[in-house]
Amino acid sequence: MYVWTDIKVEVKFTCGNVDASIRYGVKELDCTIQTLKRSRLIE
């Protein structure tokens, strides 16, 4: 329904906690950024 749905799913895989993404909007961005950095380091 909302754009947040995609973000929640993304955070669920990256941080493993959808509730955290809802309660902490900034934290979810940090998790996504950290995951992207890790992915770049791995790949």
C-alpha cells in the first residue's frame, strides 16, 4: 500500500526487525546504509 512497505521489507532483511524500523525511522536508514556498505565491502 505505502512506500513504507518496501522499506519495511528491506529493513526486515537488513536489520531483521521490522518493528525497529517503524519506531526508529532514522535507525532504519542507518541500518540500510550500513548494509549497503557491508555489501560493497563483501562484493
